[in-house]
Amino acid sequence: MKSASGQGFELSEKKRELLAALLREEGLEPQEDSIPRRVSDGPVPLSFAQQRLWFFDQWEPGSIVYNLPSALRLQGPLNVSALERAFNEVLRRHEACALPSDS
């Protein structure tokens, strides 16, 4: 089994069977394949959230009303390496940031 970053991790056979059973219980089938990249052949439809933002901007252009700033304080040691790997994985998988040859 591979993680989202492509690095392997191993589950014992018993844990793999348990995970599959839990997924089926939730109505999901365990999958080995990753989500394929979308073929870029034109504009992508907006998500519901994007449509909502577009609507609010049409209603009151330039308004900051929809933005809700917030802050969160985390305490404890920071695993910089894990944080860097997480950000790199988001960038690697994000369609807008991925290089054309990246798959």
C-alpha cells in the first residue's frame, strides 16, 4: 500500500482486512488507484462554493464581507520536516501548481 505522497507504508494483513471491512461498513470500497488527473480540454465548471463566491462578488463587487479572518495558536514541538512534506504534497497534487510532466 502507498501513502498519498507515494512513499510506501505497510499494514499487516489483519489490519488491511480490518480497514477494508470498516470501509465497506461505511459503504465504501477500498481502492488501490489514485484519482487520475483531469484532461485539460477547456474551462472547468465552478464548484458550489466558487459559484457562491462569484454570486456575492456580483452582488457587492470588491466587498470583504464574506472573508472571515481567524487565528489559531498551536502549542508544542513543530515537526518541520513533516510540515514541509505536507506542503510539498499539496503543491505536487494541486492542479494549478503541478508541472505538466508531473504525474
